[in-house]
Amino acid sequence: MSGKDYTEMWKGLGLNLENHAGLLGVLSKTYKDIYLNQKNRPRAMDYFDFVISEVHGLRIEEILNAKKTGRKVVGAFCVYVPEEIVLAADGVCRCGCAGAEVGSDQAEKFIPRNTCALIKAFMGFKLSGLCPYVESTDLIVGETTCDGKKKAYESLNDITGKVYVMEIPHMKTAEDRKLWLSEVKRFRDRMEELSGKKITVEALKKAAGVVNAKRKALQRLSRLRAAAPAPISGLDALLVNQVSFYDDPLRFTEMTNRLCDELEERVARKNGMAEKGAPRILISGSPMAIPNWKLHAIVEGSGAVAVGEESCIGERNHRDLLDESFSSMDEAMDKLASRYLGIDCACFTPNNERFDNIKTLTKSLKADGVIHYALQFCTPYMMEAYRAEKAVAGTPFLRIETDYSMEDFGQLQTRVEAFLEQIKG
Amino acid sequence: MSGKDYTEMWKGLGLNLENHAGLLGVLSKTYKDIYLNQKNRPRAMDYFDFVISEVHGLRIEEILNAKKTGRKVVGAFCVYVPEEIVLAADGVCRCGCAGAEVGSDQAEKFIPRNTCALIKAFMGFKLSGLCPYVESTDLIVGETTCDGKKKAYESLNDITGKVYVMEIPHMKTAEDRKLWLSEVKRFRDRMEELSGKKITVEALKKAAGVVNAKRKALQRLSRLRAAAPAPISGLDALLVNQVSFYDDPLRFTEMTNRLCDELEERVARKNGMAEKGAPRILISGSPMAIPNWKLHAIVEGSGAVAVGEESCIGERNHRDLLDESFSSMDEAMDKLASRYLGIDCACFTPNNERFDNIKTLTKSLKADGVIHYALQFCTPYMMEAYRAEKAVAGTPFLRIETDYSMEDFGQLQTRVEAFLEQIKG
């Protein structure tokens, strides 16, 4: 994909070079077919195209250069990991590979076949030596959001010895908040230990500014998608959200705001990406890691436009800012705990905030229909689909369960097309 | 099954009489085929045969009579619910129906198809009006042990309005213990509110004696199964463990000790249930609720003997006693919290105690092989199967995933037979 030759770098990370070349070849072709074939894209997407072309190249080189200067690299698979703490310890925070069907056979030596595609993927990427992120990571931060991840991290730690787990409680009572606050502090201590650097209030303040600016740029993008016609495809907006988990946060914020400037002009000129009258779809549910673009490709290939992602890669990641008005370490920890415990993940019982948010988004984004997307065996989101449907009663609602394979592509397409017909009446 | 006519009682509970008669008919036939056809059973099993014949009859009548005197009835689906607290509020504590494939179609209107059989069953029994236990219950106590139950309880509460959920943490740190202690106290308060009775230290002490005596009887039964030849079939021992979740605790303890007296005589006379040299199998994993006798029937029908259940319906339920040496309410709550947090459920990360316990049991019960039994989609136990196998490396190990249907009976039989051949070498 990239022009530069990174073979030596990948060799140094211990990647399986032959299979890795194959993987990048498939990614490149898929990206071309799905993304580059779109018409009338915003010009500012050129940056994100470049990021994808360098996702295992330049970004890894940057990370390795950061490591050479003594900075520590933290990998995560969840929006609960407080990025501010990583940055305040001068660390680099980004996600590991988890979005493609890779190394399933090897993963199944450690975890059951009936495991969700995302978990199978992060295990498979590691075991097959195809993820330069996990190989360059000093600490992998897991969490207890679902049974599958909770138990898979035990195996991932057996394999890598680098896994640290944060406990996310099941409820949001005062006692749960105490537990979570202690987890946030424990993570701060672990980051200090890892980096050998004291985390100060000033460093946390600076980090809060950086991460909030990123969230604000993503919020701005979300709001712009409320325009009719939508100024950007759901595929492109999803990509921006996905890239936010990998990219340098300052550069990402700048480039996303640049994109939003262009989208504002488009909105003013009513220059939409979608056809006039195209059904507007809110997609809600399980996260979609790069390169999981399947559902968006089907929805937009069928003449509709995805106007929002009620998802960890989407609203759940950027809806809430961190309150920056802290002036002591205790206050900072307290505000961090509040901000992250506010996330409306399906791991909580009850999780009524999520249903309220789905209702609000459906309205604010003028969605004509909701597609609830769950990875197969993702019990928390599969289970919540029933209540989500009740929450937006009256709005057409389609429940989908799938994985990363392309085998059900045609079948899903048929279901989505029928759903869109229902919307058009 | 029973001689008495309970039609009016079942009608009063709102059961679906026609389907309920069908269910009892199937249960009766299955019990006859699996249990009553066994040879050389301990005479003292006659009590447990009677209990099963009256499981929806006399026991329900007893419970309804208790309700008439003002006692409250608490239903649970997990060994984390502290029975001592229910008894100390003069309540009756027992499990709901969850062991048969009933009402799946109706359950699937609320929960996904890919849900474990136990959860689907408790939803299905309720929705199809076939469980007199849930209908006579004043409070259903759920817990957060797995994603499936955690989220299904939300729907069960929508349907019944009677669900109360205890939060089981994911870890066993000092902070988790604080959270769990507060949950134990919250449950005590809820039981006081429900019963209108103050829970005293004296009442807790008395309840601790009752529940510990039941545990000691079950421990005694477990130890007797270590004898070679085993004095009781795994089917019968499983049944006793299952009945412990439904029966009056005092009577149950008396009858189990009576059974153990007889088994002691059998051990002295080397009068075994199994053929000499029959492979001895430890069964480990997901719980088996009445009438889930499938795996034991296959194992023992193939000439082996099940000598232990490393399971919630088995060791996990009775391994640890409650320390009765408390003299204040705070001490009592503290000891209750410790006793229940000690349970080695797969919901914890890490859960190394369980693997130690599997090793210890394999040795103490002189097991020739371990069959790891997981309900399909029971992620926590499915996931731990891999580490369980490593824990007993060197001992033949078979991993099974199944549900309540009989469709895979022949296939499982073939696998179990091949496994037994491997053991016999």
C-alpha cells in the first residue's frame, strides 16, 4: 500500500512477513473497492486514505521512534482505558488489531469457536504474528466489559506476559464508583511505574486538553452528519472514528477539523454524498474495528446513508468530555472516574442511558431507521437489541448478527434492501 | 407422578395446566428410564425418588402453606445468594426451574437464540407458565455472574417485576470485597423490608447452623464417592445435589445423612454401584439443573462412573462452610461476605483457585479422567476449559459443549465411549 519499504521494521517486530504482505494486499484491495470507488468524497479524506495506506507503516515507525526516546506504548481494546493517564505519563495510546478474520485456527487453541469475531481477531493477530501494534506494545490494557474479553485476556497474558486488566463494575452505584475510582488510581500508579515518570496535575490537564480536543472534533463531525443531505458518507465518517484510535491525537484533531471545515461548506451548498431522499440509517451496537466496514458498505451500497454510529467506535467514544476544571490530583482522578463511568456500555445493568441516547440520536440525526448491529456471540449487545427496539418503537428497526466473514454478505444485503424498501414504504 | 391431585393448586398459580401435565409426563418417563432402571441403588434413594415425584406437588404445597403463615419465598439461580440471610428473615429459599428445554420460542422474543440453555429455560418456564416455583416467589434474586444472566434478568424483571440483582464483582481485591460486603448488607436490608422482620445475630447464627449442616451432609456424600468401588452412582449423587436447591433444608440434611450412613456400610462391604474397574470420571464445569441428567446418563450408560461434580450443583455449592464464630451483625456480614466471595466461579478473573480445586479433586476422588462440561454459549466455563485442561495435564480430558436437547445424545455417546477407551488404554 505504502510507497516505502518497511520490511526491516516488520522483521524486527517478528512479524510473519509473507502472511503480512498477503494481509496488506487484501486490505489494499478492499479499501480500493469500498472506499476509493465512492463518488464525490470530501477532499480532506485524502489524509485518512493516507493513514490507512500507512497503517502498518509510517504510524508504526512513529511509534517505534517514540519508544526510542523512552516513551511507553500502551495498547487497548476498549474506550474505558483513560487515554489522559497514558498521555500524562508521556505514553502513546492506541488500539491493537481486532477487525479482520485472521489466525482463527490458532486462536481456537486458546478460546472457543463460539467467541465473538473481535476477540478471536486480537488473539489471532497476535498468534499469527500479523499485528505490528501488539508487537510494539509495552502494556496491553484489558478490561472486564464482557465475559469473552475478561477470560481471553487471561490467555493473552499467558502468551504475551504484558496484559494489565482494569475492572469495570456491573452497576453504577456509589460503591461501584468507589471501586472504579480505585481502578483509575491503580492504573495511574501502573503507568507511573511503567514510564518511570511521575504523573502531575499539570500533565493531566494538558492531556485532558489534547483528548477533549479530539473528542470535540469527532462531536463536530457527528453533528455535521445531521444535515440533509448528509455531507459525508457513513463509510468515511466510520473511518475517521476508527482512525481516532490509532493516530497521533494532535494531528488527528487538526485533520478532522480540516475535514469538518470542508463539510460545513458542503452543508451550506447542500452538496451531499448521498442521493436525495436516500434513507438515513443510524447504526447501533457492537464496535467496528478497522477494516470492518461490512455493514456500512452494504447499507450505502444499497442506496442508503449511515448517519451515525451509536457504538464504541462512534458516539460512546466521544459523546462526553472530561471536565477539565480540576486543580488537585484527587479532583483529577475523581473527574476521570466520573467521565469514564458515564459511558453507556451494555456491560452495565441496567443500562437505560443507552436507550435514551439511541432515542435522542435517532431524532437529532433524523434517522429513518435503526440497524442494530451485534457481533455474533457478543452477548451484551445481542441482549440489549431487544430493549433498543422497544426504545425507538415506531422507527423501523433491523437486528443483525454477523461476524467478519464475507460469507453472509449477500444474505445481509438482501435483508438490508428489504428493510430499506420498508422504510421507503 | 404423584398420587395426589394438585390441579386446583396449579390453577391458582396460573400454570398452563395442559402443557404442565405434558411436562410432568415427560419428566416421569425420563426419570423412570434414567433413574429407576439403575441396579443396586442405595435404599435411601427412595426419599429422593419421592421428592422428584412431588417436585411440583407436595413441595409447592409446603411453600404455599409457608406463605400463608407470612413467610416470604425467595427464588435464585446461583450459589451466590446467601441462603442464611433468607432463612434469618424466616424466608424460604429455593431455585427456579431452569433445567429443561421449555418455552424456547417464547424466550426468544426477549433474548437471543445464542443464549445458554439454562437462561433460555428460566425465561421459557416463566413465559410458558410451567414453573410453580417462579409463580409462588415473592422475590427473584439474580446476580451478575455472566453477561447472559445479567442482561436476561432485566427482561425477567420487565415480565415479573420481582427481580432483585446482587452485584458479584469480577475480581477479589480488597476493593471488590468492600463492594461485595455492601451487596450482602443491601440484600439483608432488602430481606428485612420484604419480610417485615428484623434480622438478628441470633437468627443468622441459627440459619448458619442449618445451612452448614446441609453443606456438611453434602461434603460427606462427596467424600464417600472417593471409595473404590464408588458406593453410589453419579446420577444419584447429582440428584441429591440438585434436590438440595429445592428441599426443606432440615429434612434434606437428615435424609442425606441417612443416605450417607447406608453408603458407609456399602463402602465397608465394598458394595459398589459401578462394575469393578469402571473408569472414574470427574465432571467439571457448568451447572446441571433438574432434570438435566444427560451427561451423567451417557457416562454411566457407557460403563463408567461419575465420582464428582466440580460444579455449582456440586462442589462449588458446598465446599466451604460459613464461619459461625460471629457475635455481632458486622462480624456476621463480614463472614458471610468472605464465605461467598470464596466461591471459585468462572466469573472471576483470574480464577486460579478453581484450577487448583480441579487438581485436588481429581486426586482425592481418584478420577481416571475429567470431562469438562459447558453449556453452549456459557462463555465463562467454555473459556476456562482450556486452562482446566492444562491444570490436569497428564489426566485424560474431554471437552464437551452441549445444551438440553437430545439431538446430540448419540454423538456425545460416541465421543464419551471413545474417551473411555482412551482411558482404559
